[in-house]
Amino acid sequence: MKQTITTSLIALIFCGLFFLYNGIPAGANPPSPGGASVAESHIKTARAELKAAKKALGSDYNCCIEPECDFCALADGKCICADNVSKGKAICGNCYDGWKAGRGQVPNVDVTKIQTLSPDQAKQLFDKLATAK
Ligand SMILES: [Zn+2]
């Protein structure tokens, strides 16, 4: 019993020394080089740019929630969710979640009947997003 405890203690100390010597285990995120404030600055800029892009799209960005979804702009360069939801057709996951959160903006829509994209429709948009430059 005493030997088991000693062996376990040695193993524990060895592991501690290993991590001290080698730093962060592989796969863990390293510290942010610019800190959280740099990330916040990029996010703020990205939000402003995306808002400007949606405005420039005019009627081609016809979203059904407020605040507007971002997924359709980034993946498809347009949003047809307001038209779709008013016709009982599927909407993007971002808009779907918005409706569930009480952010829907199209009148006379039964929230319990809203549909999100089929797996094939979602795959098409995610493939566009994955290859967007
Ligand atoms: Zn949408």
C-alpha cells in the first residue's frame, strides 16, 4: 500500500514537472498574442463592415429578425428569410433561433410552424461559407 502511494506520488510529480517544462499541452489554445482587446477591436470592425454590406445589398437583404441574421450575408451574400418565413418556407438557422428568441419581425407568422433548412440546404450554404473568400 505504501509503495503504491509512493509510486502514485512520483507519477504525479513527474507529470507536473513535464507540464512545467513543456508548457501548454498540445491542442490547448495558446495565450492571445494581442490580448482580448485586439480581438474585440476586430469583432467591432467586422460587425460594422457586415452591417454596411447588408445595407449595400438593399432589398437583396430581406431578413426576418431583428437584429438581422449574419449567416445569410456571410454564406450567401443575400437573405431571403423574410420572404421564406412569410410563405411557410424554411429559414436559416440564425433566423430560426432568432424567432425562438422572440426576435421575429414578420407579422402573422406562427412561430410553432417555422421550419429551418433541410440538411441538404444547410450543407449548400455551409459549403459556400467554407469556400468564401
Ligand atoms: Zn437568415
